[in-house]
Amino acid sequence: MKTIYVMLVGMCMVCMSAAGANAGDDVKSKVKGKWEINIPEAPYGYQDYAVEIKEKNEAIVVDLKGGDINIKEQKFVEKEGKLTANLYVGEYVKVTIWEEGGVVKGTADTSMGKMTCNFKKAKK
């Protein structure tokens, strides 16, 4: 009986350490930071943005600045490994951000169609 107990405790310890090792693998930890975003399909003046993605009160919030747009602490919701929000930029735009193969990607779903958001780490 003692041997079974020791084995169960050992298995629990292995499972707990494996869960802790993967804790930083979520989308939130991979997208946080300062970014330069380019949306080539967007109209002139709405193509380049400076973005900071941060965590506040256990939620992901985004500061976005570019052209005449200045959005502060827009909350994003995490679902199925992606972050989404509806931003008002003259019209409501659904923005989706995710990480794939070590690269942060995004789309902006607008009245003109879905546009690709190219992320690049901001220079310090």
C-alpha cells in the first residue's frame, strides 16, 4: 500500500511540474509587449500603428496609436487560443490576434473585407 501511495504522489508531482512548465505557453504571454503593426490593405493613413499589449487585472488590454486613432486600454477576450476585440475606428472592426509557429499574427475584419495585420517587435 505504501508503494502505491508513493507512486501516486510521484505521478502527481510530475503532472504538476508539467503543467507549470507550460504555463507560459498561452497566447497572452506570447503577444505581450510593444509592436509595430502594418496593414497593407488598409486605406492610406490607416496602415501603420504603434501598439502595446499588456496585462491589467488579469485581462489583456491594448493601447493603439496611428493616424488619427488613439485607443487606450481596449480589452481583448481570449477564446480558443486567440485574442479578439471590436475596435471603433470610424466603424467597428473586429480584430483578432494569435501566435502561430513563433510568429504573432492578426486580422482586422472590416466593411472592406478581412485585412492582414503584420506584427513586428518595436525597436526600443
